[in-house]
Amino acid sequence: LGGAGRLYTEEDPLVILSSGSLKSAVTNSSSAWLIQFFSSWCGHCIQYSSTWKALAQDVKDWQDAVSVGVLDCAQEENFDVCKDYSIKFYPTFKVRQHVPAAGVYTDAGADRSIPSVRQLMVNILQNHTNLDRPKHCPPLEPYSAAQLLPLLGQRSDHYTAILVEEPDSYVGREVILDLLQYSGVQVKRALSSDRPLVDALKLTAFPSIYLLHPNGTHAHLHSEKPLRFFFSSLLRTLPGVQRRLKSSSTSSSGASQVGALPGKQNTEPWRDFDRSKVYMADLESALHYLLRVELATHNTLEGEELKIFKDLVTLVAKLYPGGGSVVKLMETLSDWLLSMPLQRIPYQAVLDLVDNKMRISGVFLGAELRWVGCQGSRAGLRGYPCSLWTLFHVLTVQHDANPTALDNTGLEAEVAPVLQVMRRYIRTFFGCRECGRHFEQAASVGMDNVQNREQQILWLWQQHNRVNMRLAGSLSDDPLFPKAPWPSPSLCASCHEEKNGIHVWNQDNVLRFLRHHYAASNLSPEYSV
Ligand code: FAD
């Protein structure tokens, strides 16, 4: 089946199996499997595909222990294998325990909701004996007071999180699996019925986490809400806890291209910063890089490219918060561009203006890249792409706060001018081609539905989160700043809820948070020029 007709693509966080790959992928695998045999002509399978993708996303970090796959029985090459496995109805779910060589498939019943499939996956894993459990799967059975209490006060090279819960709760096992790809923390579960443990740790509410620190101290870990998402996020962001990088890049190619950009930051001293703030130094560095490096690879700008450049300069001149040098520079640049009768300008003239003429009049953009909130733990990580996202988030929020700012610029007629200018810039100039292709694809599907300034803020937030999810664990993921749904519960607890066992966003609170986070009042001038 070609492109649009396919229910699942390589971009989905699951394994697309075929008769050719099924045996080798599954038999040689070190994990258990849950496979959906479907048919791309079956209407119900089409509807169910979004649930299955959401499930696969939800348990993406469990894949070393249990993998999720799909196999399309409507493809001719798969007819035989579907017959061999006696697939009569679609979808049919089969699980395969991790039993080397002689693994058997068993039916996993009819289609279900995400939480019940998730529980089924936990049950599959628990059905293994200690000997045949997938090698990356830690024990899922509860530990006892006798096993856990001696750990209190001991030093270690990692955190130990003891998640204590009611006997029928799955949260503990889900959190253990959520942390599978992370080093620096071990999660163990225990039961609320274990009185000696509960009394010793003085726990009164369940589920809750008792945390043993590497230095031997220990305490109850405060979580705003007793939910899987909160527990997992808190543990993932403990100091020193890191995602183990995959050995090979995933579909998120392009990362190395973006990452290879500014190379200076590893020789620079670390700049302490506050994750709840936005730093002017990052915005200035974004513009520095954009104007002096990214665009400077173009000898001349003409036609559509020139128009896109002018629009970007106008947008920044009108919406950049706080006045100051940057706004003056962009205003001068904008006036200069508008006054030029030429259809084609040599880019050197722009550089001269930015570098020399402006400096003489005391208006200049930082002469160097200075990442703060966008610092990477080593050269090649974070930096420019991070600051570009930040800049556009700021601009969506500024547009919302100043609705008339773009009047008489030619951009006022657009429903979502910030997104449209960003889209055109990324498509035309952003150095990472693959990123541009992904972004354009997303924009062509959803950007035109944006009706107002609030939706403009939320669309960019949502799209950025999609990229975060796709890139989590890839080579461009900085271990010190692992990609995760943002804002985390520690930045905004009220942004997160759980509905029917699934994490959901409270969009009203997300909007409120974004308006605050990217507001002019939350911009820190520290480290800025
Ligand atoms: P970033 O993702 O760059 O985020 C920067 C900061 O923004 C974070 O530190 C956080 O404070 C905040 N933030 C995070 N999420 C959100 C959110 N949802 N809403 C609001 N603020 C948020 N790389 C690829 O490998 N493949 C791609 O296809 C790709 N596409 C890209 C498309 C665009 C338009 C851009 C600008 C970048 C793209 N990149 C891509 C780069 C990638 O998204 C990251 O920017 C880069 O890997 C650096 O990541 P980071 O950890 O600094 O965080």
C-alpha cells in the first residue's frame, strides 16, 4: 500500500512487522511482544489505529522489556503468515513471552482501552519466571520490609525509589517500566499491606514514593499528585538520572546536522540558570546565529526568500519583548529593507548593517553566542534549535498580549502570523533540512485550523511536544535535558491530569502557564549583553 493508505508508518513508535521480518525480529528479540494483526481494509482497524499508536507512545520506554508491533494481513506478502497464525478476524492481538527459541503466541483477547492493554503488558512480563524474564526487565514483584529496610542509610551510586502502593495498583510496575531506559535510579515496589515497612517509613497515603539518596539520606518524595506521570517525571529529573542513549539514530535524522552547529559552548564556563525562566541571552544568540550564520550562507536574497526575510524581521521588530537593542536593531533593519527598492539584495549588505553601522550608533546584537537556558552538556547539543523554538514561543505569547502590534505591517491579515512566518522561515532557511520537512508536514496538516491567537500559542506548544516525543532517546537528546512532555509537573502541576488511566493535559492551565512562562515579565536579563 502506498503512502496515504498506510495505517502505520515508520514515524510511529512501534515496529511494523511483515512475513519476512516477523520471525527474525521476534524470535531473536530480548523482549516479549504484543502484536496487533490487522487489516488495512477493516474499518474498525482504521478507527482503532489511533488508540494503538497512543498506546505505543505511552509505553515507548518499555520496549526493551516488551515491544509493540503491527502486521498488516491485507498485504499479499503477509497472507501466509496470517494463515499460519490462524488470524481469522481483525484486529487480533497476540502476545509472545520472551522464551528463547520456543516462544509461543497466545491470544490476547479482543481490542481494549489503553490502560487495560498496558496492564496486560505488565501481566505478560510478570508471567515470566526469574530465569526467562527479558534481560532488561527488572523484577516487578513487591519487595518486603525485610529486603528494603536494610537499604536505609546505605550509600550507593544510585537513587532507590520505593514505590508503596495498594496490592491491586499497577502504578508501581508502570513506573518501574517507565524508568527502564534511565540510569541513576532503581525503582522497587512494595505493598501498603506490609505494615512493618509502612510504619517504618511513616507512610499514610498510597501510592507514594520513599526515596533513598545516593549519600544515604532518605525521605518521602513529594509529588503534587499521586499519579504515574508525576512519579515517573519526578524520578527522571533527579540530579544525575539520565536516559541511556540508543546506540543508533532513530527516524529523527537531521539531529546531528542541527546539533553540529555552534561549537563553542563546551569550552565556556557553565552558566547556572533557572528552568522556570526564559533568558534574553538565548533570544539574542538565536538572532545572532540566524542573522550572522544561517542566513549568511545565502549570497543574495531575492523574490520569495527576500519576502520571508523581511517578514521575519518585521515580526521580531514588532513583537520582541522589552524594547532595547534588539528591537532597535530589528526596526532599523526593517526600515532599511522596506526602503530598498531592489528586488535582490546582497546579504553582505545586511551583515554590514548589523555589524558595523549599527555598532557605531551603539545598537548591537551580542557579538558572540551565549547560551544559558539552551546550554548543552557538550558541544553540538541544544544551542541554536533550542533558542529558535524559544524565540517563536515568545513571539506567539507577545502577539497574544499585543494584538494590534502587527497592524499596518502586511502581516495583520494572517490569522496566525507568527506560525506562518515561522513555517516559511523554517521551510526556506532552517539549516536542518529534515527538521524543516517534518515541520512542513505537520504545518500542512494542522496549522490552517488555527483560528486565533490562543490557538496559535497552543499549536506551537503541541507541535513542539510532538517533536520532543519523537526525539526522546535519540542522538540529539542531551542526557542532562532529556526530551519529555513539557511543561513537566514540577514546572506546572495543574497542567497535568489523568483521565481513565491516561495522562491528559489541562489545556486551559497549559495556556495560562505558557502566557506566564513566555511573557516579557519572565525574561531574565542575566548573562545578556
Ligand atoms: P528543545 O526541544 O529545543 O526546547 C527548547 C526549550 O523549549 C526547552 O528547554 C523548554 O524550556 C522549552 N520547551 C520544550 N518543549 C516545549 C513545548 N512543547 N512548548 C513550549 N516550550 C517547550 N531535531 C531533529 O532531530 N529532528 C527534527 O525533525 C527536528 N525538527 C525541528 C523543528 C523545528 C521547527 C525546530 C526549531 C527544531 C527541530 N529539531 C529537530 C531540533 C530539536 O527539536 C531540538 O530543538 C534540539 O534537539 C535541541 O533540544 P533541546 O533539548 O535544547 O530542547
